[in-house]
Amino acid sequence: MALVVALALVFYRVMDYAGQGVANANSAAVQVKPSEPVSRVVLPGLEDGACMSFAPTNGHVDQTVFIDAGHGGLDPGVVGATAAGHQVLEKDAALAVASRLAAL
């Protein structure tokens, strides 16, 4: 089982992949292959071996959590403002939340 958390300024999505494919208007088609010993998410256009893999750090080998901070680089995502009128970029808010979540 893998839990994917996609963070955004206005909303967030949590998708729990429990051996079934998931797709919606805001995501690429995802196929989970439950016949493999460890479920593998196949993303169209992404070659095998293109992602990095890390050994478990806490002994929990049966669960994986992916934290997707979303936008970055040249794409700021949603541009909003606080009540005081200060500009807020989705990429900054998402990175801050993802960093705090990763530290837990």
C-alpha cells in the first residue's frame, strides 16, 4: 500500500492506492500492479528506472508515503494573497507544508 499526498494552496488530495488504478481530471492515469510483491505505480511517459529509490529508514517496509510538494522552478502554481494583501505562491506554501510533513 502506498499513500500519495499532493499538496496545494487551495486544496489537497489524498489518494490511497490499495491495489487499484486511480485517475481523475487533475492527475495522470495511474496503474497499480498488485501482482508484484511490492506494488508499483506506472506513470505514462516515465521510463523504468527514472525514479530514485531509497531503503526504508524506520523498518516499516510494508508502507510507503510519497510527499508531492507540487510546483517549483519557473511554475509558481496558484498565486494568491493573504488577508493583509501579501502575495502567496502555491509553490512556497506547498514546499513549506511538505517539508514539515516530511520532518514528522
